[in-house]
Amino acid sequence: MKRDLYADVSARIIAELEAGAAPWVKPWSATPGANTPCNAVSNRPYSGCNVVLLWMAQAAGYRTPRFLTFKQALELGGNVRKGERGTKVYFVKQLAIHEKADDECSTRLVPMMREYCVFNVDQCEGLPHSVTTGKPARVRNPDTRDELADQFLRSTRADIREGHGEAYYVPSRDFISMPAFEAFLGADEFYGVAFHELTHWTGHKSRLDRDLKNRFGSRSYAAEELIAELGAAFLCAEFGFDGDLRHAGYIATWIDLLRADKRAFFTACSQASKAADYLRGLALAEPADVAA
């Protein structure tokens, strides 16, 4: 019988959520260096659901979130240690289907999910030092504002109004409300919440155009909250902040969402990656805009 990869991954995430843990929260806090999982050979960061799946693997206490395939380890002159178990990651391959009807040929692309196995560099031996070491950790003060993160927030040109009560995003008026920095426990919490609201902000119809008009308590509402949670987690990892679960109360609705739609987690991860990429794009475009 053919395995259902979507159902497999969904079941793993549901099991974590049922145990009361969101698998994208703080799995990297014991890890010095870069927090976003990347391929140890190409240094390319993983994206979408693979980030969360590799964070779950990271809970084993690996020193750095750098992964590679069995074959890549051999090609580098090293090997995976005997008895080590890998972590399955997934990618979607577009399969070209050629169809002929009424003497007319057409080609359509069908997405096919593929899985492959990767190992953390700590599960290997004989690898070159350059492959096993990540970037050094960024030194920062957890009690004060972070200049790099503030620069990132400014570069988005989002209308962020600080010191105005609760944290929320208003799609109809396209602005983000944030309490004052002093109202938070520290930088980790402040930027985690800011990144959550900023991920909602990317969903505006003038940007990535996600449906933001959902009724509180609906599955669509839960899906958008999941996207914002994941987007915040991806950005927190990148800036070296310890992410935290914004609303623990959503866990039950996420379990319901994932049970109802086995692709929901993949979709949310993909949308969160798109949101983070969109924000990075704005940050990268900023210097040129200023120069002009």
C-alpha cells in the first residue's frame, strides 16, 4: 500500500500538539550558532515544513542545526555513524504529464511529494571541520532593543504603532498595534510578538493576499494564526530570539484543523515561509531605496 506522506507528517505534528508542545517553539534554544536548519554542504536553509521537522530532530540536543544526506557524508570523506537514525524531509517535485485528446497535445504539471533522509552532522564522523561548524552566535542583550531587528522592522515600511494597548493587526486600516517595549519581559517576547503581527500584515490584499476576514474560532482563522505563529518562529530563529507560543489556546483548534485537512500543516508552513521571504525581500530592497 502506498504511504500517504501528508498524513504521516500531519500525524507527527498532531502527536506533538496533543502532548501540549508546539514543535516550532524553542527547539533551538540550546543551540549556539545559526538557528535555522540548513544543508551542511550547500549552506542553503531548509524552508516550509522541513524547518519544523528538523527542529523536532534538534530536540535530541545536537550542537548545530546542520544536516546532510548519507551520500553527501560519503562524498565528503566521512560517514554516518552505525545505528544512527535519520530525519525525513520533504520536497515537492513538479511532474510533467503529457495528455493527448482530439489530436491535441497538452502538458500539465502535477505536484508530487518526495521524501528523503538527512542526518545531523553530530550523527556523522570524519567530516571536514568547515562542514560541521555553523556561524558563531550573535551576541545581544536580551533586556534592550535590538538594533538589527529594529532596522528590519523599519525596512518593511509597515505602519507599526507602539505604546497603544494590545498587540494586533487591523487589515481594514492596515496598521499594527504594539504595546510599548517596556510592557514585555524582554527582547525575545517583544520581537516574537512583532514578527507574529508582521506575518499577519503580509497577508493584506496589496501584498500576499491571504484571506484575513475569518470569523474567530473558525478553521480558516486557526489556519491564519498558525501561519503567523510559524512566520514568527522562522524570523525569531533567524535573528537569534527564543520564540514562544503566542496563544497556547489555539493548540486545540490546530489539532482540529490538521485532523480535518492532512495538507493544512504543509500549506501553513509554505505560507509562513512565503511571508518571511516577502519580509526579507523588503529588507534587502531597503538600501537601494534609500540611495535613490
